Amino acid sequence: MKSLKLLDLDFITHIFACEKNFFGEVILSIQFKEKLNVALAFNVKPESETFIESVSPNSQKSNSPYQTSQDTFAEWDTWETINALRDALSVYHNVTLIEANDDAFEKFKQVRPDIVFNIAEGAFGVSREAQIPAMLDMLQIPYTGSDALTLAICLDKARTKEILSYYKIPNAKFFVADSVDEIRKNHFQYPLIVKPICEGSSKGIFSSSFVTTTDELVSEVDRINSEYSQSALIEEFLPGREFTVAILGNGKEARTLPIIEIRYDKYPEGVKPLYSYEAKWILDTKDSDFEVFDCPADLDKALEEKIIKVCLDTYKVLRCRDWSRIDVRLDKNGEPNIIEINPLPGIMPDPRENSSYPKAARAAGMTYDEMINSVLLAGCKRYNLA
């Protein structure tokens, strides 16, 4: 059980098979056996030039059960991220871009890459993140990141919490409401958090998601049932500090990067203590002064070890691979509870955007390119490609 510290040379040497020159030109010796043909699987946000409406995760077609909301495409990536990722992989390998649309299967079949770097969030339904990995499993093409089963489970917050509860990994008490009528069958201790059961990137989580009365709870459950066409996850609110933890590697080599704390005490007055959609995509922009992240977090040794242990235990129990980001919040007793697992973490390259995984990697002394190739290397090792 080990966490990366600032400029952790032992870990950098382990990943890159050499020491970095931090004071001059960076020299790397990646442990790849040969130059690989890497395909980058992605979904691109609608504001990007090649967006195809037919692959929206929430189709607006009249015969579709999926509804479009203001945060529909929050999980998808911009061309800025996709191009930065392509450039990072191109340092060592040949790279082909494959968009995760209706043509993806045939393109994978035609290109037959040595490995796919997968950041595709998918389209349609609660198992959408599993679509590309399932295709690649069928075609027997290696890929980075977690498999189809883990991605599908982690997107379903209730199924994830059931598994964590079975393994006695702390998480907030919860209830799933398929309709407003089901609320009246249960007794809750306010305040509560209400969120869609199968969304990521803070989709569906707004300031109104923090509820303190039955009327507010009914309104939020109705909003999620109608706008997202899915069940509402109702959780007891955890009042303590919140952290996010990036993990890199597999098995005994899995490591946590420097822990990030979200400082709610630095939020603007009146903003609810949540990393909501408003906070993530409206308050926290390139041009805003939203300095609410401490990395590395100011932690005493005992609490740091507890957070690392609960995150690595979660990573293992859910069979995550290569990388993930795990969100943790302290309960009223100061104990770390898991609030979400992100096996496809956001990796926006611009430091001004406060993308957590790259922020933690930078704190560990890694550049963006090194971070990306470290993830690729972890995947290649599983397939004996490195």
C-alpha cells in the first residue's frame, strides 16, 4: 500500500525504467518491446466539428426512451483533450483515432491495432461505457482500462454500493427510488443527496440535489425520473471533508497518486457543499478564479493511510484495471466513505481546468505525456506487450 509523493523517483523509475532529469530535458526509456499501433477510442462533444447527432447518448428521436438534458454530453471529451492524448501516445507509437459511433466495430476490425487506448464513454443506456470494451473483447483486441463488466457496474451507483457494502467497504446509506411513490415507504435522516443512478461527470447533480425536506426530495426524484429516464439514488449526506484519489497500475504495482481535497470552505457564499454540475462545469472554468483544490491534501498520516486503504480495497474489489479515480468523503465520525468510482477518469490537459487525474499526476512529478504513457504501459503489461 503506497502513495506517490511529490517527485517520487522510485515510482517514476519503476514506470519509465530510468530516472527523470527534472532540471533539464526529460529523458524517458519506456519499457515497450516495440513501437505499437495504438487506436484511440473516444466520444467527442457536440460543440466539436465532427459531432454526429446520431450518437448522442440521449437521442432526441421521438421513439427513443432517452431524454436530452442540459448536461447530456458532459462525459464526452473535447478535441483539445483528444488531440493532447493522441500527441502523448504518438511520442512512442503510431496512433489511429476511432470515434465510438456506429462504425466503430468495423473500424476496429479493419485496423486491428495492437492495443486500444479507451476513453470512450459510449452512447445509449446504462451499460454505454461497456460498449467499446465488449466489442474489443469480441474481436480479441487488447485495450487499456477496466473491462466491460467493471465499467457497467461502476456506472450503476447502486450496484456499486451493494458490492462495496458486501465487502464492508464504507459508503453512505442509500435507497433507490423508481418513482415518487416509493419515497413514502422509507424514512430518511436529512439532509440527503439525490442523483441519477447511472451518470458520471456530475451529470444530474445540481445544488437542488442537496435536499432537507420531503417536498424537496419529491421534487428531485421526480426530476431525475423524468429528465434522465432512470431511477434516483438517495443517499444520506456525508458532512465531512471530501477527497479524490487517482490510482495507477495493477495488482501489487497499483499506487495512489497524491490525494486531492476539494475545499468546500473556499466555495462562494451560498453554494452548496457539493462538486455539482454547476461547480464542475460553470464555476470551475479556465478563466475563473475557482481555487478550491489542495494537492497534495493536508492530511495526518493516520487519515491518509485510511483513505489509501479504502481506495485500493475498492479498486481491487471492483476489479478495476490500469487506472481509476475514486471519490471519498468523511462521515460524521471522520471515517472515509466511498462516494463514487471513475474507471474512465477525466483527463483534460489544461491545468486551468482542474481535471483531477492530471492534477494528481503533476503533483507526483509526471507530465501529461508521461501520465498517459504510464496508463498505456500498465495495460500493455497485462497483455505481455511490454
